Amino acid sequence: MKLTKWIITGLLMSSLCLTTSQVSNAETNNSIHNESIYDLYVDRYFNKLGTNDYNVNPKDPNAFAGGDFLGVMEKMAHIKDMGFTTISIGPVFATESYDGKRILNFDELEKQFGTPEEFNELLDKSHEQDLKIMVEFPLNNYSENHTWATDNKKSNWILSKENGQTHLDLTNPEVQQALTETIVNFAETYKIDGIKLSELDGAPTSFINDLIAAVKEIRDPMYVIALEESEADFDIEYSEKLMLGFRDTFKNTDRPSESISLANENNLLMVDHLLAERITYHSALENMFPPTRIKMAIGTILTLPGVPYMTYGTEIAMNGQNAQDSHQIMNFRVDEELIEYLKDMASIRTKSETMRTGKMKLLENKDGYAVYKRYSNEETFIVIINNTSETKRIDISSEEIGEDKELRGLFESDTVRASDDGSYRLVLDREIAEVYQVKEDKGLNSAYIAAMIIAYLLFMLFLIIVWKKGKQRRMDEENK
């Protein structure tokens, strides 16, 4: 009766939307803590136009594949449907490499990605859909043919040229001024919503802070992040230890899960990124089923304080140990069950301010089994992550839940009330993440009963239609 379960879950999720007292969208509060980020390379996402394909070879993992700005726009609904609020794209300037990082000229957009008009169209469309666009901006390691590297007047800007790359002296005040003006001019010209800085090595923290301050003067919001550890004043912190911790926790069951304890509201939450091995790669090494591993990992990240950050292709369990493998062309023949799970879990975060920015109390956390409370003055959730190989049970006291309450499971569709001793017993099967909403105990769950009745009526209607069609088919065959 999977159909029945889907209908009931859908109705209960709708009920969450109606009953959550603090419902808001990211646009109502320009804080990065209200965002969830989906990261991609333009070239690897979707090729909408063939007219901007120059020397494209999709079979060569090191060549351009043809993705463009209008391709990202074409597939924007896919990103929004999964619940993400911000799209992070790689560098967009004239470049020698598909990832945009071998930059040639900051004064031009990469023609294989599209025109300035098409980039503006992408930005306008994203804002119509309440999505934000963040653009990566490397501070160093451009092409050896970059306009600055070929300008004799700027020879004192260059530290070295190795392996086809130009390495700038980021302590040089002229370099710092040029980079600041370049980024500020770009952000003023195009109404982007954020910058992801990269290639920070050698950049003084004071320079990065001045750069962040200059960019934030342009508009609000203007998020600035980095996927490198730094003491600079980024809007959110990246921790390599935390990212590796999540990856190691969820690549298999019964794994140490200290990463859940370490996460806080100031962290980017992720299991991999475009310069790291995919979680699919590690789960495959463990002989585990990647979609289930991804469910457990992303389901957890979406219920923790912090900012969720997911790499494109995770929703199709894209594999890869190195760039050639993990920077594949996006295949939109997705795993519908995994996509639906991501949608449902993200919808809880989107609709509930408590799930985004509320407090957290860890109730239990050992070897993949974690139970924690997300709460505010308005609402309370109990989250159970059973990333183990067996069914788990926990009894939560009324001191944590409150008197005369009931816990409504938003995915498994069960309702739990207090036992005679006042505790709430929660039992969850292996490899499942569940979110319970704490509500006043009003006796029989009318919403659940109504959902059951509707589900069975729809199922009976389906059987009647099938029976009638079968009968008509037999009559038609007899009359031939």
C-alpha cells in the first residue's frame, strides 16, 4: 500500500504547512541561515543552446561539455523543487577550463556559457522564482594567458607561472585593489546575491575582510562564503573536519557520529563538494546502497542548525573519486524516490523557522543513532536518525516533550502519545530518519483518520476503474 502511505504523508506534510506558527520563506529574512545551497558548474549542468558550443567534446572529461546559463535556467525548477534557495555556480569569466578557473579576462563572460544578456536572464528568472544566485570568484591561480599576466606593467603582481597557471602576489596592495574593484564592479553590473571566494592561499585575512566589506556595501543580501578554512569574516564557516566527519558517518551504518554533535548554526553542512571525493564513491567502497546513504546524510543535514550545502548530482548518486569522474554531465533521469525524499525533508526546513534557526538539544548520539530536539518558543520537533543496522527504541520523558502532548511522525505517519509512566516511546527501523512534530494531544488524530479515509477511497476508486476497464475490454473482445 505504498500509494496509501504517500497520500497520508502528503496530507500530513500539508498539515505541517498550515499549522506551523512560524512559516517563512528565505526572502522574508535576509540571513544566510535561512538558505540551503545547491552547487554546480555551468558547463556540466545542461546544454540549452548549441550556438555557443565551441570545441565542445562531451566525451572528453577535461573538455567543455556545452552547459550554459540558459541551461541552468531551463533546469531551475528541478533545483527549486528539491527545496534549495540558493544556486552556487562556478566562475563565469572568459576561461580556458570547463570549471571556469583558468580565467583569461575578467572583463568578459565565457562565451561558451552565454552572453551578458543571457546571464541577466538567468538572474532575473531566478529572482522571479525566489532563488538566489551565488558566483564563485577565485582570488588566484588564473591562466598563464590572463590579461594581467601578459601586461608588462603588472609584472610585479606575479609571483610565478607554473603548470599553465599564473600565481599572484596577494599581499601586493595593487593586486588587492584590482581584485576588489573587479569583484565589486561585477557585482554592481550583475544583480547576483553572493560570492563564493576560492583560492585563498596567500591572501591576508585583513585583505579578505576588506573585500567582504566592500562587496556587502553593494546590496542586501550579498552573501560571501568560502569552502576553505579561514579566520576571515565570512557569513558562514567551512570546516574540513566536519565535512569529512559527515562523510565518514554516513558512508556506512553503525559508524561513529560525533559530527552530529559538532554541527552548529555557524557551519556549512555537507558530505562532499566539487573538489572532494563524492559520498557515493565512499559508500560504494563499503558495498552500501548509495541512495540510502544519501537519504540518511542529506536528511540529517537538513534537520541540523547550520546551512545545508549539496553538490549537483548528489540527487542521482553521482560517483567520482577525482574531478574527471565527479564532474560528470548532469543526468536528469533522476531517482524519483530519492528526489521525493529530498523534497519532503527540505519542505520541513523551508516551512519551519524553528528547523532553520531554532535551538537544538542532543538527547542521544552513539554509533549512528542520534536523537535531538529542535525547538523554539513556537514549536518543537524531535528528530531521530537511525543510521544503524537494527531497529532502535528510545523513551523520552515528559520533561523534554511536555505534558499532554502527542508526537506526529511526518514520514512514517505514526502518532505517539505518553505511556502510563509519562514517557514517549519512539521506535524506528534501521536506516531511517524521522521527524516528529510535537502537538497538543487532542485524542483521536482526525487529520490522520481523514487521510486514511481519503487514501482508501482513492484506492477503491482506482480498483473500480481498473475493473471497469477490464470488463469493457472483455466485452469488446467478445463482440469482435
